[in-house]
Amino acid sequence: MTRFATLAVLAALVTAPALAAPVTYTIDASHAQIVFNYDHVGYSTGFGMFSGFGGEVVFDAEAPAASTVSVSFPVRSMLTGWEARFEHFMSPDFFDAAEDEMVTFTSTAVEVTGDNTGKITGDLTLNGVTKSVVLDATLNKSEPYPFPPFEGKPAVGFTATTTVLRSDFNVGAFAPFVSDEVQIQISFEAMATE
């Protein structure tokens, strides 16, 4: 009887589906945007964007809390829609940004909050300062991509939001007239790395 039980357990292990391994995805820069906004003296809302950034997501569908994300992009890739505003943001009043100055985010923890939602804690480095921030993230979709050149390739799409204080990163000029709080929205697609 013991031999039969042992054989049954071994057979079950051999025929059980293997747990899916974590998959590494490369962010598709053509579908990656970070939009930020801030209150300008109570008269208007200012907007800016970073687009075309790169990075990597390691997504573990079996254990989402074990997933990781990292992104980086040059601060001078900021889009404001008005050249004079861009130049002011890059000036010593704000970033005093060199050509090679990078913004980076590297996750340190993921907390699952729902079927497709979570909180991603990570280190944001901006203007030479690193602070921990929390992103409220949503997995929009995880299935093979429908269009060439990635047709049939495993793909994921995420959105996330957070709020940061400019003053935490030494770019708090003109606060509180220009709001210290900056609202951030992130959206990107990523394809499985071959």
C-alpha cells in the first residue's frame, strides 16, 4: 500500500502543470508616457510629460508581490509644449539639468491590493535626490500582443499614479504659489524579452 501511495504522489507531481516562471518584459518606448501636473498660482493647471522612456518589468503571475520594475530616462527629455518653460525648468531655478542627468525608479516592494491592482514602492531618483515613493498600479492587460511587429508575443500593460513633493527633490522654487504637490500618471506597454 505504501509503494502504491508513493507511486501515486510521484505520478501526480510529474503530471501537474509546472508553475509559470517570472517573465521579463521590456518597456515599449513607443507606448510609454509619464504625465505630470501642478497648480499654477490657482489660475491654471500646468502639464508636462516624459515619453519614450525605457525600462524592464519582471512580472510573476503566480506571485505578483515578487514582481519588479525599473525605468530610467533623461530629465532633459521632458516635454512642456513651450520652449521657454522647458528652459526655465532646466535652469538653476529648478533642475539645473546637465545633458546626461537621469531620472530613475527602481521598485523595492510590491503589495497586491486586488485582482489586478497593487502598490509598488520604489526609490525615485530625481535631481540627484533619492526618495521612496509609492505607485498605485493597475495591470490593464496581460495577453499576446495583437499587432505586428510584436504579434503573438506575450505583453503586459500597466497604469499607475502617485503624488510627489517638488521640495523633496530640491526643485521647490516658487512654492506654495506654484504647488509643491505634483500629480503623476504613468502608462506603458511592455513586451516579453526574447
